[in-house]
Amino acid sequence: AYANGSDDEQAYIQNLAIFLTQFFKHHITLLETTGEFRAQLLIGLEYLLNISYTDEPEVFKVCLDYWHVLVCDLYQSDG
């Protein structure tokens, strides 16, 4: 979808990826506190996961950076 989108649509997807990753980095602890927040968090992560499938390197790097942060956080909290 990203490759076939207009410039505005591509910019929107890139900005959404940046927003979601920054929002999750700073508010993940709050989002994990209640069931309602967790449900919204999962929806947001699913959006980010779908954005991650893009062939656009810059958008992919934004997503990859967040996945790295998330996995490191999960690894450290488990140990």
C-alpha cells in the first residue's frame, strides 16, 4: 500500500510510524497498566507491525528501531 500511495499518503504513514514509536517509547508503562489501555496498545502495535512490512528503508528503520527497544525491554524485564 505504501508504494502505491500518493506522496501525502506516504508522508502520513511515515509520520504515523514516528508518532506511534515515540508514543510507545515514552508511555508503554502507562499503556500496560489496565486492560483497556492494553487493548489499545495491541491495536497500535498491530498498526506498527503492518507499517513495518514496507519496502521504504526510512520507514522500516523507524519501525525496526522501536522493535529493538521493545525486545530489549522485554528481555531485561524477564531477567
